[in-house]
Amino acid sequence: MREDFLHFLWRTRRFEANDLATTDQQRLIILQPGAYNTHAGPDFFNGRIRVGTTEWAGNIEMHVRSSEWNAHGHSSDPAYDNVVLHVVWEDDQPIYRANGELIPCLILRNHVNIKLLVNYEQLMQGEKWIPCATRLMETPPIVRLNWYDRLSAERLEQKTIDLAAQLAATENHWEEAFYRILARSFGLKVNCEPFEMLARSLPSSILAKHKNDLFQIEALLFGQAGLLDADFKEEYPKHLAKEYRYLQQKYGLVPMDGSLWKFLRLRPANFPTVRIAQFAVLVHQSVHLFSQILEAETTDIVENLFQIELNGYWLTHYRFDAPSTKRDKRLGSDFFNILLINTLIPCLFLYGKTRHLYHIQTKAVGWLEDLPPEANTVVEGWKVLGLKPRNGNETQALLQLKHKYCDQKRCMECAIGGYLIQ
């Protein structure tokens, strides 16, 4: 058994609350179970209980075994001085306050329906793709749909944490922060770190001075990326390298280590050279991009801002000095949707949150609902079990559910798990 089962029982009051008594045989009445705490400190804040004839207000702590109080170091932690009730499954050791007083203790197992425990253990022992795989579709659609909304909002909030750090690093300069975040997104999972390093080493203010010259923007980006150091055979990269050396001296730039970029096992369309070239076009054709995204009413308007098409050298190349068959290298709709979900919408949501603009936050969530459902292995796994998401908001919810709840067996914090246990 895990402690989260006790939290679930306490939060949902799934125990017989009549005739409760502490381990020293005093009558116990729960007046207020307290507010569930998911951070450091006691499990429930601001509870109210009556022990005998005395009413207590304070925090409530829970453990599977009472001896875990000392094992977790609570006896020397001032944060636990205000605990008025210790709720346990097994009482194997009396627990005292620093002044020597016995902390009232309730053994919860004596007041729980055995069916709840059986259902809980079945979930915890499940070894399938998710713990409740065989019973998932027993849950009513309304339970799942309400849970989707909370999960999607939770995932969106988590995505804004890293964005907020970028904003702080730029002293709340939204356009510069957005430039860095967007660059990171162009690298996808494999090259996100090098792309962010590139953006940090080359402020958008420098690129803005050469905005009308795509060649110079490419020279700056590829040069800073450390990808112009080779002894090229073709004229185009030779010219880029020459231009970069001039601009490097002008701005005192220090390039990255080009070996940081990864090409192995990537589809050619996702090579960092192609993505940098596309990013250069985006910089070249955009004016105050984040401001335009803020003003856009629909995702179609935003997608028009990301209509990127490579021409010239890049039509016949994926890498320098490596000619290939001529192919269109537009920024595809699938890639745009990834940018929208992982970057544009979270940035929009964070902006609305920090500026207290509720309509901006609502627009961000609405854009998620307008997107088609994502296609990936996790979503396919849910489809096999019978869940068919209708839009991007629901696929984001299902990704959050799988990674943050199912994989960690946090069934007691899940609306679906809670329903099945009851």
C-alpha cells in the first residue's frame, strides 16, 4: 500500500466517520478534514478535530505506518509542530511532540470498506499499459471529459514554467524571450538545446539590423551555430562563411561548437541545417511576430505567419556540400501544429496569465480545442483501449494522464482511478 491511498480516503471521506477513536481510546470527531497539500509539509492544512472534549485546529499528517514519522525526519522538522492528528494504516509506534505530548493517532484501516482496498490493490498490481486498462471504459464519459479539461490545463501550466524562466532571463522582454523559445522549438527534442544556445548567443536585436537581407541572416545563424567552419567546395557556403567572418568581427560574436548539432537518425527534412534555414526565413519575413500572434483571432491567421518556403540553394540541399534531388522544403502543417501546441499556445497562455488578461488565456485554450487530435504512440495506445480524442485539447490531456499519472501509478489523484476504486 502507498500513502496516496490514505490521502484519497481522507479527501473523499471514504471511511466510516462514526464512532472514531484515537489509539489512546479518546473519542474523535472530524470537524474539518483540511485542505490537501501537494507540496512540502503536512498532508492536510488547517484541519479541525475534537479529541474528547477538546477542539484542535491545525495540520493532519498521514503514513502507512506510524513509525514513518521518525523515518521521514518529521520529529526534527518545525513544519510538523502544528500537527493535531496522525492518521495511519498501522500503528507500530507512538509519536510524540517535541514537548513530550502524545500526538493523537487514528488507525484508519478499522473504518474502511474492504472493497475499496481490494479495488485499490488491483490497480496497483496492474502490469498493463495503464493500471486500469481492463476497466477504463467502465467510467462514464462525463467523468472522463471533466478530467480532460483539468489535465489539459495542468499540462499547459507545466509548459509555462520553462517559458517563465526564459522571460525572467530576458528581464521580461517578451519579444526576445519568444525568439529564444521559438528557436528552441525549431530544434524539436533532438536539437532543442543547441537551438536555444544559438538564440542566446545571437540576440534578436542583431538579426533585426539585417532583417531585409536573408543572406546575412543565414550567415549570422549558420556562423553562430558553428556550421561554417569547414573547408567548403561549393560557392554558397563559402560566401556565407566569408560574410559571417565580417559580421562576427563587427559584433564581437563567439560561435558555438558545431559538433553539438545532431543529424544521426533524423529524417533529412528535420536536419538542423534545414531548420536553421527555415528559421532564417521566418526572421526575414516577420515583424514583431509575437505581437501579431497576440492579435490573431484564429489559428489560421497564425499559420499564415508561418508560411515558410526555402528557395535557391536549399531546394537542392539538406546539408552543405551535399547536393540532393530538388525538393520542396516548406514548413509543413504537422510541424506548425507542434509549434502551436508546444510553444505558441503556452506563450499566449503565459502572457495572459502574467498580464491578468483572461480573454487571452481563454483564446489559448480555444486554439487547442480547434486543433485536430495529435498522432503519436501514446494517443494510439489510448485508442486501442477505446478512447478516441476529438481534438488537440483532449490529446494533450491524454498525454498528461499517461506520463504524469498512469506511468507513476498516481491512481488516487486521478478522476478515473477514483471512480473505479469507489
